[in-house]
Amino acid sequence: MLNKPALHGLFIVLALSASLPALADVDGQQLYRQHCVKCHAEDGRANTMRGWLYFAQNLSKAKWQDNNSDSDILEAIQDGPGAMPDYADKLSEAEQLALVRAVRDLRKP
Ligand code: HEC
């Protein structure tokens, strides 16, 4: 078991890595899994219960990918259109940009 000081140290490490995302390697896939999969699904097709309920966008569609610029995607992440939560204050800029790349990786031919 972890003793109290060890837990405290662990907390400080976690807090530091959360507040210094630019220094840590920001993993867009991991952020996507953490924040987005519940609605948009692992492959971006939004074929989840919540995706259905909220009419979440299918992010893997080539046509949608073509029609949306990186800044459109960034804007969606920051503002949260419709029933989607907004992440402007919840994620750092580096994390938001990593998510834009993760969304791009969902593209299906
Ligand atoms: C609570 C469910 C939910 C979560 C969580 C969620 N989304 Fe969405 N998302 C939606 C819905 C619903 C829409 C469609 C909104 C609309 O146009 O009405 C959407 C739309 C989008 C769009 C497209 C906007 C457009 O203009 O076509 C992008 C990009 C997007 N989401 C990315 C993300 C990313 C990245 C995350 C994780 C950081 C995320 N979403 C988390 C529900 C969600």
C-alpha cells in the first residue's frame, strides 16, 4: 500500500504534469479516448448510445473531413456545438491541438 507521503508525492507529480502539458508529451489519442469516445466512439463514427441520443457528428467520414478545416475542428472542441461539452477552459491549447490531430486520424478513405 502507498503511505501518505507517497500519495502526496504522487499527487504533486500528477498536478505538475496536468499543469505543464506543453512539457509533457501530449497524447491526442489518449485525450480522445478520455473525453470524446463516449459520444463519438473509438473510430469516430459516433455509433454509441450517447452519440445516437445527441446526434453526434460522424468524425470518420471523408466528406466531413474535407469540408472542415483544422480551425473548424478546433473551434468545435473549444465551443462545443449543440449537445457537445465545450473544452476551452478544460484543456490546454496544446491538448486541444493534439485532439485536432487525433480527429484527423479518424478519417476513413
Ligand atoms: C456529450 C457527447 C459529446 C462529447 C463528450 C463530445 N462530443 Fe463532439 N459532438 C457532439 C455532438 C452532439 C455534436 C454535433 C453538434 C451539432 O452540430 O449539433 C458534436 C460535434 C463535434 C464536431 C463537429 C462539429 C462540426 O462542425 O461538424 C467535432 C469536431 C467534435 N464534436 C469533436 C469532439 C471532440 C474532439 C471531443 C472530445 C474532446 C468531443 N467532440 C466530445 C457530442 C459530443
